[in-house]
Amino acid sequence: MEILLASAVGILTAGGIYLILRQRTFPVILGLSILSYAVNLFLFATGRLALNQPPILSEHATGYTDPIPQALVLTAIVISFGMTAVVLMMALSAYLAARDDRIDMSDDKGEDA
Amino acid sequence: MNNLIIAPIVLPAVVGPFILMAIRFHSDLQRVFSVASVVLLNLIAFTLLWHSMDGSIQVYELGDWPAPFGIVLVLDRLSAMMVMLTTLLALPVLLYAIGSGWDTRGRHFHALFQFQLMGILGAFLTGDAFNLFVFFEVLLIASYGLMIHGGGSKRLRAGVQYVVYNLLGSSLFLIALGAIYSVTGTLNMADLAVRVAALPVEDTALIRVAAVLLLLVFAIKAAVLPLHFWLPASYANAPMPVAALFAIMTKVGAYAILRMYTLVFGPDVAVTQGLVGDWLLPAALLTLTVGSIGILGAKELGRLVAFSAITSMGTLLIAISLFTPQSAAAALYYAIHSTLTAALLFLVADLVMERRGGKLIPCPAMPQSGLISALYFAGAIAMAGMPPLSGFIGKLLVLSAAWPSSEVWLIFAVVLTTSLITIVGLTRAGSILFWKSHDRSVQPPEDDEEDDIAKPVSPELASAPVPGLAFVSVFALLAGLVALTVLAGPVLKYTEATAGQLFDPTAYIETVLQRP
């Protein structure tokens, strides 16, 4: 299971970074969301992988899984959701204002029009 | 007294939504509440500074959870100083935004301003690494809104770049925090300090990776080369009063470096010994060099000031990367100076850009040219580090702190050469802006419709005298610089005590973890 999770994080990160390096805003935003999935999975793994364990100590359970990474992931999900919404709105209005969704800024005036 | 520590976060967190929801259609009331909040924040910051003077460290436990389990806010000399600096900067910038009418050129300026302050002040006060991430996000999301305040296609596109760059930085931050948590099992800074110091020296790969990743995150915030690419475009295209407020944001990165790498990954910690300073010093020297070349090559006033902000970060980080108490004291003094100076230059740049556009080309004379050129002159002197203003003292302190270092000649050569290049660059820009304008043969450039940043907003506004409030706030920043020069002795005494506190973190750790 470790190898599965590790390669999932790795592949998601690689895909996310590839997309972020694209020229248009839409792939870049997709890349950012994929990267945030990778980060969230990684954060889960920081509490060590444990199956079928409750996140609290109790007398009946044989062990427990660390609840803090889950709280961290929840925070990270909320923040990345909000950030994605903001960057989408900004990219959209930049596109509507400039009629162009290239992410880099060029000094060439003809390109800006 | 203890409850006052959370007031700098709660007050803007209450005023911001109030402005947004209750008085969103009353621009005068918004101004009143926003200014009142910032004035109150100044009073709170002064009280906190007063209480931290005696060297005591105070802890506020959120929800009354004791330290390693709950989030704590910690007030020590460093946090108190940075909170005071932020609020001192915020007041003139806010007054300028009101005086120049910038706050009404888009919506929700005042609400975003309050949220921005909440994020910055929270980042300075928190004692928990994950909470630091959350406050970074708060200040970033407010800065995204402020950055595109007023709109315009070029500004929006620069804004998208800025957001993407910082979202990447946030992902990196989370990965670094995850790695740190997986090794140590805690995110409280004081607890981290204890556990990292106790780690076995042979099993350190992951924590070293985490320490460097965290350094990269803070380096993005502090605009250290090669992670500075976001800064020139976003500062040059942001509304200038907002860029003036952003002058404190790069210092948040510098603060975080200073805090984490003295407290948690300190110079004496075996697992990361020498790791950070060795990387940071060359990067800081390169930052300074590239910044000064950027000043020389800038074609727009906004970019020129943005690059001068990069040079000041370079100088600041040279001092930080030495990691000695003396260099940290110099760095803190220089941080106060460079924040006020960068803000002053951004506001002067706005005064110029409102009248003649931001391009560094000869134009007919603008109204109030003499007064503005005098202000530019003072700001340039401070930025280049010439006497009599505080930049000179700051650079002198940084250089004398570098004296015992083994890289002393390299540091001296880079700092002094770049100072010369900076002087030349600022002089060149000043002579084009203020002197060539009196040449009658020069024709005004044709209005460039596409370029909505560089041209004045409207002809009436460009020729009308700016209300006095804008000038008063610029002069207030200048007065701050003069005060920093005159009171260099007491300020330096305070920063030296701060550095002493930073490099002896036992008191911090014991207070936070409530160990007798």
C-alpha cells in the first residue's frame, strides 16, 4: 500500500507541475488543483498509514490513527478550494479584459491587444 | 494584559466583515471605520511593544488548550516589533489611499485592507507552524484582491501570475509542514525546537529536506533570487498604495526565516547545522546584484521601485544569513528602515504616475514637480544608503556585522558596488523624471490606450492638485525615516535585545511549554 500511495502522490505532483508550466491559464489552474490533491494525499500519509483504526483512543480499539493530519487536510482542502475559486475568477476577468488567456506577460504591444 | 495579544488579529477580523456587510455602500463611513481600526491597532501595538520591553515572553492559548496540543500566540520582542512596524506602516498608507482617492477606484478596498492586516499581524504573532500557513493564506488571499484593485487588463494578468506563483508556494509550504510533522509529530514551534534538537544525527534526511523546502517557501515570500520573479511584475502593476503596503509582506518572509531558523533549526542544532546560512548568503548576494541591475535597467517607475525593494531584501537577507546576534540586530534595524523606505518610494511613484504616467521618458513638467522631486530625492537617498538618512546607518550596521564572517570581502564588495549601481540608477530615473521635463522641445508622448497602468487615470485628476492628505501621509513616512535616524541608538538597543532573545530560545520554549 505504501508504494501505491507514494506513486500516486508522485504521479499527481508530476502531472500538476507539467500542467502549471503550460502557457494558458486553464491548464495552469487544473495543474494547481491536481497539485493540491497530491499535497492532500501526502499530508494524510504523514500520520502513517493505518487501516480500520479509529482516530481516537478507546478501550475497545486495538490502536488508533493520528487525527491531526486529517484536521490539517481538512484545512488545506478548504483553503485550496477558496484559492481555486479566486484564481478562476481572476483568470476569467483577465481573459475577458485582454481577450487572451496567455499566462506570461510580454512587452509586445500587439500581443496584449 | 494577556488577552490583548489576540486583539491585533480580532480587531481587523471584526472590522473587515463589518465594512463588507453593514456599510458597503457608504464610502465615507468605510473610511472612518477603516482609519479608526488602524489607529486602534497602533495603540494596541504600542501597548504590546511596551509590555515586551522588559524581555518577558507572553503566551496566549487559544481555547485555553495548553501549548503542544492547542494553537498559541506568542508575544516576544521580535513579534512586538514587527506588529508595531506593520501598524505604523498601515496608517500612512491607508491615509494616502484615501487622500489620493485610490480606495474608491474599485470595490471593497477597506475590507480587503483589514483582512490583509489581520493576516500579516497573525503571521507575526503565531507560535504554531501550521497556523503560520493559515495566516499566510489569509494575507495572500487579501493581497490578491488588493493587487487587482482598480482593474485593468495588464493588472489582472499580472495578478493571475502573482496568484499562481503564490499558490505553488503554498503547496510547497504544505509539503514542508507535512514532512516536518511526519518526522517530529508536532507543529508547535517551541515543541518542534525541542524535538528537532533531540533527533539522532544519523537519521536526518527527511528533516533536512523539510528544512530546505520551508526555506524555499519563505524565500518565495521574501523574493530571494531565483524565486523573485513574481515581485517586479506584481508590484509594478499593483496600485501603488497597495504596493506600499506590500513592502511589509516581503518582510513576513524574512521574519519567518529569522524565526524558524533561530528557534527550530537554529545554528546549534546538529541535524541542520550550517545548512541554511550556506544557501542563503549566496542567494542574498545575487538578489542584491540583480535588484540593483534591475534599477539601472527599468523603463517604468513602478518597476524601478519594485527592483529597489528587491535590493533592500538582498541586503536584509545578507545580514540574516550570517546568523549571529550582531547580524540579526543589524537585520532588524535594516528591516524597519527598508519597509518605510520602500513604502515611501512607492507612494512618491504614485504621485508621479498620477501626473505624468509611469514611463521613464521625458515629459512636459508636471504640477508640484518641485515638492515631489524633493520627496523622491529623500526616498532615493534612503534607499541607496547614503547619509544622512537611516539607510546609511542600516548598511553600516550590516557591513560591520559581516566583519567577523569568513566571506567578509565578498559581502563588502557586493554591497558597496550595488550601492553605487543603485545610486546611478536612481539618479538616472530622477533626472529623466524631474529635470528633462523642463526641456521645452520635448513633446508629450501620444496617449497609449492599451497601457492602462502607465497613463494617468483622467486628465482632470492629473492636473488638479492632490488633496493635502496624500502629501501629509508621504511626509509622515519620511518623518518616520528621520525619527529612525535620530533615534538609531534606542532602536538599535531594542533590536540587539531582540537578537539576544532570538539566539537564546530557552526562555521562549520554556514559556510556551509551561515548563518551570
